Amino acid sequence: MRFPRASGVLLHPTSLPGPHGSGDLGPEAYHFVDWLVAAGQKLWQLLPLAGIGPGNSPYMSNSAFAGNALLVDLAELQEQGWLDAADLAPVPGLAGAADDAQIDFSVMYPFRMERLAKAAARFAANGTPAQQADFAAFHADHASWLTDYALFMSICESCGWQDWCEWEPGLAARKPAALAAATARHAERMAFWQFCQWRFYRQWAALKAYANGRGVQIIGDTPIFIAYLSAEVWANQHLFELDEAGRPTVVAGVPPDFFAATGQRWGNPLYRWAEHAKDGYAWWVERIRRTFELVDIVRIDHFRGFAGYWEIPASEPTAMNGQWLPGPGEPLFKAINKALGPMPIIAEDLGVITPDVEALRKKFGLPGMRILQFAFNGDASDRFLPHNHEPDTVVYTGTHDNDTVAGWWATATDHERHYARGYFNTDGHDMPWTFIRAAMASVADTCVHPLQDVLALPSECRMNFPGQESGWWGWRFQWAQVQPWHAQRLAELGRLYGR
């Protein structure tokens, strides 16, 4: 599917400014949409909107369907009458670093969760008939996943977040009597988790409607794999490579690559694709359908895993000792198209890309990705160089896994520096905007630039470092860093290059 020629900015909502420890779906998000409009940008790309997991990563969520409760705007809960003004007063350390450049998860998480719990309790006790009716309607619309999710999260809390295979055997195996007893025991906490999802979905729907109404589309992100400690693995054990005790036998990752010399051992359980095929890939169809309820365009992370994936024995400590196995390939995407029709999906085709991966992407008309930071390590044949781009691609200056362009340039090899200076006919004094201009000028239908590159920020502001399990995902910006010329320059480049 060809996309209209457009450009946009990559920024996760947690990186927005705001008074409660991290960005959320409140006023600053609406202000960012307004800024995108002023900058002539038609796309806002996000990381997964799911809850965070180990290392605070949104790619290791407890659910493939639930939103991140930490994104709920607390001020809106006060407007509904469920919080007092005193509840919103910041506590010491909430802002994180002195310049508020990083999220302090150790302070932010309990602050937000305590206030969400208070709001949920007040809603349960004093919610108006209209509010209660809306909550019931939401519950009915999301019944296919919401009850399992709420019960799963409630049990996890009570068990100290231990792996679900360590739970009481009846619960781990989802025996009806054990599920019924746990549902009765955790009813109040289940209502809390359901309340959080209700407010997330309602707030997100309002923000998305505002963005769409102003001509901004949302690009979402769907990881190919999900975390072992998630409601969906527990609820659908037959769809994953688990042993009789519920433990993964093999896990996901990638072999040694640009990012990590020993590969990346992600640890997610792998799919039993033959089981998925038996019911026409119904779980995946539902996952994609639900994602498109939240966003306009979906970027599927690690697309190459659908053609072939790297299987690592669960006993291996690194990703070095694994094997490539065939993925579901065409039947999966035929099932999605049959159920939903052709959808605007971006295929993250990075890493070891073999001809079968490229053939699968092109068979279904899915735009691939081109990363400018990867372009200057070889010669003129490199597919990431702008003169080799194709229209059905999305070009990025860098992604959430890359360094910022300024940081990349500071540590680039002599070969990369020499090639880039010659390619762009520059002395290298302003490489972030040199890259942005090149992306805008590309024949690629879509280009996206992280806000860090728009602001020419250094390595300290990168979002993630693949292979490092902690210390990332916390970057935030402040509006004082954003000058009028940033929007003006983006808008002018968009005009010049037809975006």
C-alpha cells in the first residue's frame, strides 16, 4: 500500500513535559499536536502504547492489548471528581533530574499508581450513572481480553511478579475452579485495573481524534513478540513454545549484529505457528484489529521474523547459539487481509534481510524502512543511501534504538565521516539537520525524524540502547528547548520537498 507523501516526528508520550514525573495524555500531548501542525508535519510516530516491562521497556509489556496506565492524565481524573487538587501536588524527586531530562521511574511509578488507585476507589463509590454506564460499555467492548488481563495483573501483584508458571498449579494451568476462586478473591483489584484501561482508552481516543481532526495521523508500533509474563501467554499457552510446566523451551532474539557482538537475547517465548494456523491466525487478526482501533498506521517491529526467526534454546545465556526457522509467511498476512482488508502497515525490515523477507514485504505492498545512520559504512550500493531509496519505504534519520544523529556523528568512524561529508557536500557542522533535509528530499513516500534530531541533541538523549537491559526509555524534553525556527524550518522543508 503506497502512502501519501508526508513527514512526521517520532516521540513517545512519556517523553513529553508535564508535572507528574513523565509525559502523559494530558495538555502537553495536545500542545505537541499543535506544534506538529505548525511544523507542517502530518505524522506522529509512537513506541508501543502498552504498559512497560523489565527495564521500563514498552516492548516487554504485560499485555498485547492493554494500554499503559502510567500515561493516564491525572488532571482529567481530578476533573471527573475522583482526585483532589492536593493529589496532584508534586512530591520530592518526582521531576527526576534537575533539568527534568529523565524520568525517575522509582518515584514516578508509585506516585501515579497511588493516585490511579485513589481515583478508581472514588469512582467505584461515587461514579455517576452515566460514568458507570460508560465503564460497563467499555468492559463489554473489550471483554475478549480485559477480564484475563485484570485477573492476571491482580495475581501478579499478589505473587510479587513471579513467573506465572510458579503460581499455584491450578491457576498456572487455568483450571476453572482456580480461576473462579481467584476472580472472587481479587475482584476489587481487578476493578482497579479495568478502571485504568477505561481511562487510558477514553483519553487516548480523545487525543487521537484531536490529532486526526488537525490532519495528523498516528503511527503506532506493534512488537512481533510479547513478554512471557503477560496475560496473553498465560491465557493462550497452546499458542507458544512452552513445556508442560508452562516454561519457555526456546526464546526470541537475533544473532550477532550491528548492535551487539553476542546478538540480542530478548527472551520472549516463540509462537507455535502451526497452532496459530489451525484457527486462521485468529489471535494475530484480533491483535492487529485492536491496534488499528488505537492508531492510523502500524509499524510491525522485527518484520523479518514472519519470514524466518532466530530460535534460541531457553538455556542459552546469549543469542549466539541459535538457528533460523521459517516463520508463518504469506498465510498469516493473507488471513489478516481476508479479515480486515489491506491495512497501512510499515514493515520494520532491519537486521539480516534475506530475499524471502523482501519478497514477503513486497508481496503484500508493505513499506520498508531506511535508516540514514546506517548508510555510510560501505559504498554507493548501500540500500540506506538516499539515492537507493524506493517510494514504498519510510526513511528515518534514526530510530528509538539508534543514537541521536549528533551522538552518532561524534562517534562515527573515519570512513563514515569522510563518506558523509562528501555525500552531502558539507563540513559536518550541522549533521542532524543535514540528515533531516536528506530524508525530506528522499523519494521515499514517508520520512520520520526523532524529536532529538530536530533539536540536535547529544547521545545522552537517546531513547534506547539495544542489548542493555536497564537505564533507558526515560528521556524527556522541555518546551524551552524548542525554538520557533524548529517548526519553521521543518515546514519549509516540507514545502520544498512536497511533504
